[in-house]
Amino acid sequence: MGIPRLRAYSGPAILSYGFRPFFFLGALHAGLSVMLWLPMYAGELDAHSAFVPVDWHVHEMLFGYLPAIATGFLLTAIPNWTGRLPVQGPPLLALVILWIAGRAAVFFSANIGWEAAAVIDVAFLLAVTAAAAREIVVGRNWRNLKVLLPLAVLACANGAFHVEAHLQGTSDISRRL
């Protein structure tokens, strides 16, 4: 649609556009996840996760890394599509904290319980879906409503992953959603 109006923003630069914290944290998380997963898989690092090591790794790539990168993209692209101002400052920080809380909850899910971990983890995708929906609807950019479907499917698959891993001991079906 057009470039959004500019609003004076005097906070930290990392919170001025969605791609800044989420691309950085997503890339950092991807590298750290592999470095943690290898000793977890070899049995040399005690995982505090309710997931078996392979499921933890799959989960963090599908529902940790991927949503971080997708969120960074969407929070940067949607203002260009709608002409609205970007999500920045405290609202962006809240999303970042929710994403980090989800990563910590999954890692320590054996300690806090799988239900609490699932709620915290899925809450991030639901919050991003709600924020994207709000911006698209308020900006009357109806043709881009379709980007909400993959986010909603990802949130459902994430919840199913948690439930299946708890009930079956591993997650074979929901990782294929």
C-alpha cells in the first residue's frame, strides 16, 4: 500500500522494527539449539525438557526458530502493506519476552510441567497472530489476511506437538503438520 508515516521513536534501536530483535534472536537460537542438542542427544547434557532430545530439537527449529524469523518478517512487512506504523517499543518488547519465555518454558518443561510449557509456548504464536490480524484489519488490507492462516496452523501444530509428546512420549504426527 505505501510506506507508513514516521513516528518519533527514541527507544533502543533494536526495538524500532520487528526484524531487529527477532532475526537476531532467531539466528542466535538456531545456533545455540544445535550446540545444546548434540550433547543432549549423546546423553552428556541433562535436559530439563519433557521432550526427548530429538523432539526438543525438532520443536525448537519448527516452533522456536521459524516463528521468530516469520515474526520479524511480518512485523516489518505489515506496515509497508497497510501504511500503518510498525509495532515498536514496549509492545515489541512484550512479544520478544513472550518468545524468550516460550523457549525457556520448553527447555525447563520437565520442571514446570508440560501444560504450563505448552500454554506459554503457544501464547507467543497466538499473540503474533492477534497483532498481525489487528494491523491488517485496521489498515483494511484484506488481501493480506491470508498470512494469518499459516500462523494459526503453526499455533495449532505447536499445541498438538506438546499434547502428542506428552501422551505418546514422542511427537511423530504433529511435526508433519
